[in-house]
Amino acid sequence: MADKNNIQKEMDPVYRALVEGPPKPKKETNWMQLRDYLEETGITPGEALKILKDKINNENVRFNWKMIRFTLFIWERIEESQGRYLKPKIDTVRAVVRKNKFRDFYLGYFPGNTFDEEKEIKLLNKLIAEKPQKKYFKEGYYYYYKTHKLVPQEHLDRILWEKNK
């Protein structure tokens, strides 16, 4: 049970992001404006660095982005399974990446980048297939879409690992 609680604590920011929507792209600023702002507010360079380090460590952008992509993939697989036919995983990945929700989250997390659909399809497909990522496809990481009900391990195994019959 402690393991499930740790997983849920780790996933809290991911689900908050999925409910609230993608981050709003920040307006670009230059270094001089940042320096002026820090001087106006009385924040020293050391304090600014500490704030940045704390923020980066607390939000763990890479982990959240990975888990958002995995969650969107799981939700798509669940939707397919309700239609009684699971497409090949690459087709599911394509469907996920082509949705506006995926693009919005991408642009929210990486506002300076341009969205390359083909590149994102390859990256997500590769990420899902990596052995070290398998530990993230277990009960406790995913809720059913728009519910607070966890996806049980049996359902995850069926939509992820079973071959179509």
C-alpha cells in the first residue's frame, strides 16, 4: 500500500496538469529585463538561483511530460479496447500525437520549440518500448479518463501486452 501511495504522490502534478490543461506559454523576456526585475524586487542572484533550483526539482518537467504522454497513450488504448479491437501500438501512438491535446501540452511545456509530429511519434513509440519504462505501466499511475478510479493492473496488462486474438 505504501508503494501505491508513493506512486500517487509522484503522479499528483501530472494529473493536476491533465485536469488544468497545458502550461501557458511564457512571454519571452531578455536578460536585462530579468535583471531589472530582480533588482526591483530585491532578490539577490543567490536567492534567484535557489528559487530556480527548488522550482525545477519540485516540478520535474521531464518526468511530468513523460507521464502525460504515457497517460494519453493509456487513455487511447482504453478507448480502443472498448471498441473491442486494439490497433497496433504504433497506430495508437500516431492517434495520440495527432490530437490537439497532445500538441497543446507539448507547446505548453516547450513554448520555444516548433511541434514536429513525425518526430514526436517516433519519440513516444520508442519511449513506450524501452524496458526501463515498463515500471511506469503498473497500477497506481493511471486513472480512467475524467474519473478518480485507478486503472487496475489486469486492464493495463490486457491493453498493453496481450496480443490481439
